[in-house]
Amino acid sequence: KCFLAKFTTILFALRIYYHVLLYLHDLLHAGPIIVILTLMTLLYTIGLGDNTGAGSGIPSAYSVFNRGMRKIMGTVDGEELARQY
């Protein structure tokens, strides 16, 4: 029942967004710009995944984003390559 309510709310919001987008496109001829701005806003607010960020406890593949520049297992850097050769 809760899933159905969420699904209905999302569909309703998408329909409103579609009609607002059509109206603004007719008024300003700015439909593609609004779609791009919407996608950028969603990217910066919702993000690409659930387990991202420093608060999740999952280390990033890029050590510069981890506390103390901690590297994950399997990381190869310049110093390690120099030691091998």
C-alpha cells in the first residue's frame, strides 16, 4: 500500500513537471535548458548512488577523498611501480 502511494505521487509529480516543461518551452523556448538544469539539480541533490560520501564509511576508489588519504586494497601508485622496477 505504501509502495502504491509513493508510485502514484512520483507519477503525479512527473506529470506536473511535464506540463510545466511544455508551458515554459512554449513561453520561453527553453525546454532543453530546463531539462539539463533539472538533471544537474537531481545529480547534485540525490546523487548517483546510496552509499556515497564520507559519512557512509565505504572508502572511495580515489584515495584523495578518503580520510588520511587511505588507499583501498589493489591500488597501484607511482611509488609501488618504482619499487617493482
